[in-house]
Amino acid sequence: MTHGPLADRPNNPKVGLPISHESAPGHVTGTALYTDDLVAHTKDLLHAWPLQAPHAHAKITKLDVTPAYAVPGVVRVLTAADVPGVNDAGIKHDEPLFGDEVRFYGHAVCYVLGETEDDARRGAEAIVVEYEPLPSLMTITEAIEAESFQGAARTVSRGDAEAGLADSTYRFTGEFEFGGQEHFYLETNAALARVDEAGQVFVQSSTQHPTETQEIVAHVLGVHSNEVTVQCLRLGGGFGGKEMQPHGFAAVAALGATITGRPVLLRLNRTQDMTMTGKRHPFHAAWEVGFDADHRIRALKATLTSDGGWSLDLSEPVLARALCHIDNCYWIPDIEVHGRIAKTNKTSQTAFRGFGGPQGMIVIEDILGRCAPLLGAQPEDLRRRNFYVPGQPTPYGQPVRHAERLEQIWATLETKADVVSRRLAIEEFNATSEHSKRALAMTPVKFGISFNLTAFNQAGALVHVYKDGSVLINHGGVEMGQGLHTKMIQVAATALGVPLSYVRLAPTRTDKVPNTSATAASSGADLNGGAIKDACEQIRRRLDVVAAGQLGIHPDDVRFVDGVVTGIGFHDKQIEWAKLCHDAYFQRVQLWAAGFYRTAGLHWDANRMQGEPFKYFAYGAACSEVEVDGFTGAYRVLRADIVHDVGDSLSPLIDVGQIEGGFVQGTGWLTLEELRWDTSDGPHRGRLNTQAASTYKIPSFSEMPEHFAVHLFEKATESGVVYGSKAVGEPPLMHAFSVREALRAAAAAFGPEGHSVDLRSPATPEAVFWAVEEARAAAENGSADAALANGSHNGHARTSGEPVRV
């Protein structure tokens, strides 16, 4: 058979079928195993417990672990003196596994190993630690004032922003600060390590990046990577939080197992996980924007400052992606955006679904939402007027391929969401409702797909076909509930031409597929699917020859469909798949293959911030309607409609679920989830106050839109990607911008025409209430710009000045 381009699909493919998640039965029956479930299958297990420091920043002047050994059940206390290799949990060598200085409130000083978790906890409580408190920085503002920065500062620019602003008909300036987000995955960080008779270290880790976990464990233990195997059965959620953060926990478990000769489990409880692990990066943005007389963006100048926490982690690539997404869907001729990373005494902030993209995109969406009333324009019209059109490149030099889809998706959404008639209904409602207002908003999404670091855009796979025709696949991607394994089974079945039931998938392990990239950047299906397809096609080419000999035809004319092998144009002679595999074995034909895929066409200069870092862009648009209570600021999301481009979907049911979940998680970030640290000068300065579900609110069923419709954009094959599909993990999160913009519009409805609402993020009911109050004050004062003159109630954001005609 002649195997065509990567995007081509054969007849009767298994990709594209709306099948359920491959682990769904295990999830709902409780038989699906996670790291902590393996405890029941592990003999002589020890439990690890961290001793957390009660200071945001302090020098450790005394650490006496002797009292811990007097506690029954305590076996060992792990400290820096026990590390045989490199005492560092990261890749930047700025994260000591056991440090002599506390860098954030809750920082682990040491770990206690006990026969039970309670034994280890009581042992940790017995340890004597003395601290010398040091000055600490808890906010981006404090870090900026202290000039406390880390990592590389970057700039994305094109043209002359100053000249563009000078030529603008309208100019506005402002600031915008928005918060981070706790991952709140259902499964907290966990690692189970043991050592076999040959000294091989085996770690079962809840990690999105098994290879990097393997490398960190190896360098902490002072051994080579081939002496460490990391396996990941599945994750109970990751969302980026388990890309870098699990490495240190796995290293502690492995160190304990190596020293004691017994298996060691380190599983954080919810409070430990929330107080020890990184979050989505909060950002501060200061900006100036210019529009021409036709309300087209003329120029933008901005500075983005992210809060990286105490160490770098992934802050540099997160910042880079934010800079590369500040344009979102809009052509900005002259642009200059600077980025820098603040160093504070908080958890080391890390990857989170969108990886900086949402933080960049929300800045331009906030700008347009605030400026539209001042321009006398409808926000949706202002957005649409500034869409990219074919032929226009991004500020970093990448052509926006398929830019016409933005307009097509927008028009499709307007129709499917019945926007025109609903706007009339909203106007009628608001005219007769004094104390509650409704509003509708539409926002677009353009999200680049590929890792910022070009080298990460590669993947491997191992496919075995057994003599009985059964198939076992193994790839480097991690299943964290997103349906990656389901898609990979569909890819393998399609490439081999067999029923789905013939294919089984093995757990992800570093001794099966080495040197893998993280399951992140929405690239899991693209990369691992390409590798699996490659491996399957190697096997298919060999079987083509065997089948051709039996059918008396040329190998290019052999066809595999649903486990039956035939030739072009005839069906009177066929071979069963299992028989062909059996015959191939006895002809000594290799029935297994290692596949490999590297994303072609990428180039990125991180220093110049120029190139083509993305394989393609995922597009979409959302329309949300809300109702706001004027007395309390409480609100309901009445309806949400989404049109999203996933190319030719590999698995539609999985993709729709990802779009729904991303939208809800994004809505949580923008409206509900507020991380609060103690910023006082009291004894608990630096403490995370929102460290449980009782104080940190995540979306639940009650926050779901009452009417929720997702439509996959049609006729959207993406060339050069496995079976014409597109990534779906991260892009849908940004559809939640539509909810925030609808809340802005609803608050504005309490004020005069043309009132520009300054809405804090997250837009909690409290924040919405103050926005409503400002709108009412503007109405009473008879000034549409009262809020702009006075600034927002909380001081987090302000648009300064009247429109300036130049």
C-alpha cells in the first residue's frame, strides 16, 4: 500500500468516531488505579511527610532531627546530608531539594519516613528547627519596587510603537493586574519508589513529564538515567501542574527507598499540595494603545510582569508564550511589548493550561473591552474590525495561516447563538429591570500549537503486533483524563486497518519509550499520534508484501479494512488479519516497530523573539450571556455557545468534553478562583489563606451555563498533522473571556451610555458589585467617565484619561 501524507485518512477510519474514554469504565467503577492505589499492592511500605516552614523567608539556623527518632514508627529523616548526587529538584539549579534557606511559607525543610503516615507526621512535629526571619516580597508591586526579578527579560516588537501611538486618533493608557489559579487536580502529587535486587530504581509517579522526572531522580541519586525507570499509569488531573513540580517529590521518595531499601510513598494531602506547589502565574500589565479614526488598532506598547514565585521553574517559557499571544486574533501594525519575571517569596509558579497564552490574551481583550465604550463602538464590532486577514503575520513574524477562519467562525457563532434576536431580548429585559441586568459578549481565540522550545516537538512510540493479531501500543504521552490514550488507540487502529478491539495500550514508561517530551502544550495527540502512525505504517509496509504474495497483487494495491485484507477492486479473495500476522511470523517478518515523529517547519530564536514557533493556530469563538444582581454582584451564566476549530477531530466526544471542561476551568480562573496570601507584616506573612476547598472556590455544577452548546467547526482539515486533526487541550480555556466581557457589559448596563467598566480579575461577585456601584455613580454624576477619572474601587486596574485626538 502507498502510505500518503500525514493528514490523509483511509476508508472507514477509526479516528473521527465519537467513542467514550478508554478508561471510563474504570473511572466510574473505581477499578482504575492511581499512584496512591498501589499502596495496597506494596509490602513494607514507608510513608514520607514534609516538615513545612512557618516563614515566607528565613535562614535555617538550627535543624535537630534527633527528637524525631524517639517517636515510635519513625524510620529515617531525610536531609541534605543524605543526597549522594545533586541537591536540586529542578533543571535551572535554583531549587534546592533540601535548602538552608526558606523561600516561601510552607517550604519543606526535611522529610520524615515512618511506618505509617501518622508516624511520619508526629516525627516531623518533634523536630527542632530555629529560623532567622528575613525580609520577604509577597506581591508583584513589591517586587517591582524592589527591582526583584529573575530569568531573562524578553521583548516582542514590530514597527515603531511610539510613532504609531503618535499617529493614532485615539490613545488610551491603563494598568491591569490579574491573579493566578490553583490547579486543584483531583489527585494530589504522589510518588511511590522502590529499588530492585539489581539496584534499579523504579518510580511510579503522578507526572506529566516522566523523562524529566527520571532525569531529576537520577541526578539527585548520582546515577545514570538507565538506572531509573519512571512509570505513569494515569493522572487524576494535571493541567500543567504536574509538568515540573512532581520531580522533587519523586526524588525524595527515590532517595528514601535507596537509603532504607524499602518502598517509599510520598503523597501530599490537599493542604500540603496547595501550600507547596506552584500555580498559574499572576501578571501585571501596564499598557498604552492607539486606534485610528476607523477604530482599527494602530499601535500597542506594554510591559507584562509575571509573578514567578521563589524560583524560575517554567516562568521563562510561560512569559514567552504570553508575549506571543498578546495579539490574540488582532492585527497590530506597530507593537512593542516587554516581559519580565518578578521574584517573590511564594510558591514557584508553573505551567497551567494555556501556559501564559491566557495571560497574554486577556490583556488585549481587557483593553478592547474597556476602550470600546470610549470609542462609541460595540465591543463585538471593535473585535471583528481588527481580526487578522490572510497575509498578515504575527508580531514575531509567523504568517497567520487560515486567518479567514476567524471571520467564518465568528459568523457561524452569530448564527448558531442567535445573537441578533437575543440582543433585542436583552435590551427589553434591561429596560424593565432596575435591579438586575443581562448582557451578552463574544470573544475570539487564536492559539499557537507547539512547544516554545523547538527540541520538545518530538515523540516516540513502540507498537507490537503479536502472532494472534492482537496489538499493543506504547507511547511517551501521559493520560491525565484528557483522552489521549483513547485517541492513540483510534490512530493505531486506523493506521493498521483493524477494529478498535484489537488494540490495547500499555502504561507510559521511560524504559519503553525514552527521551519523551512532557504531555503539555496541547501537543500530546499531534506528537504521539505521529509517532504511533509511523510505527504502524512500518509494520503495514512489511505486511503489505506478505499479503501481496498471497493475493497475487502488487504491495501498493493491498488494503486493510476492519481486520480484513483484500486488494483494490476485488473482494472474492481476502485474508483475515490474524492469519496474515501468523503467516508473517513464520516468514520471519518483523511485527513490531519503534515509531518517531518530529514536528516539521519550526524555527524559533528565543533571544530575538522571532521565527515560526507554532505548527498551526487553533481558532474559535464563544458567546456568553449573564445576568447580574445589582444588590450583591452575584451572577448567573445563562447561556454559552462555542464554535471551535479542532481540524478533523480524532475523537469528537473527547474533543467536545475538552472544550466544555476548558471553558469551565477558564471561567473559574476569571470569575471565582481567588488565591489570597497573607501580605500583612504579622507572624503569618506569606501564608496561603486559601488552602482548601472551603476557602478556594472552584466551579461546580451550579456555575455551569444553563444552556451550553459546543459546535466543532466543519471542513477544517489541517495539513501536516496526524489525520488532519488539531490540538484541543488548551485553546478552549480562553473562551471564558466571553463570560468576563459579558459581566463587564452587564455592570455597564447599570450606568450611562458609553460608560467604560473597570472590572477586577477574578470577577468575583464582590468585584462585580463594585463595578456596578461605579456604573451607578457615573449615572448619578451624569458622567460616563466617572469611573475612569476616579480609578477602580480596588485600585487593581485603571484606564487613565479621555480619548486623545492627535
